[in-house]
Amino acid sequence: MKTSTYIILFIVVIGLIWVYYSGDGNASEVPVTADSYATIAEDGYQNIQLRYGKSGYSFNYVLSPNIVKVNQPVRITADANSLRGCYRYVQIPAYGLSKFITSSDSVIEFTPTKTGEVVITCSMGMGVTYLTVEE
């Protein structure tokens, strides 16, 4: 191989290492914890927070809490400050929902009608999290 090929390969590897370990300056460190249950507020909604943060070894969407009751309305409030790029476009395919998150419009509401896991993803499918719906 030519020297220039080695230099390019070296730069790519260093870049990948930097991206892997640097994360996002607005991302928060989220301790790995057990699943948590949403409580039903006075207005009847189960309130959930969605943000971008570090959970375990990687950065991704983080839901807190992440377990809800079926047939009870859910209100997801997204942290617009932590969401960047395609992560601002939140989709819930099972319910035909999609929303571009802004600081003035960051709430998604729906009522889960069946039990199981509900996938929440960004527009490119890179950001993914799961909401568990139970009886």
C-alpha cells in the first residue's frame, strides 16, 4: 500500500474513535436502572420524558419512565435541548405518529390500545427506544 493510503486509514480510524468516545455535549449521563412505571396524573395522562443521553455504553433516546398501562393516555414530553439532527423527528410507527420536536412544540400524546413493546424511533431509524405497555 502507498503511504497516502495508510495516512487516510489512520485518519478515518482516529475519527471513528473520537466520534465513539466524544458523544454529544448536550447529552446527559443516564445511569442504567431497572424499568420504571409511569403513574397516572390527575389529568388522566401517564407522563413520560424523552431525551437523548448515555445509557450503558452508547448514546440514544432515553425514556423515563418506560412502562405504561394499556388504554390510558400517554403524554411524552421531549427535551428539545438534548435532541439534535434526525433525533428531533420522533416517530411512533405503531400509532402512525410522527412529530418534529421544537422548544415550543415538544409533546406527543396517544393512547396505547394493546400490550407489548412500542417502538419509538427517529426519522432515520438510528435513534430507537421501546415503551412497554402492560395491563
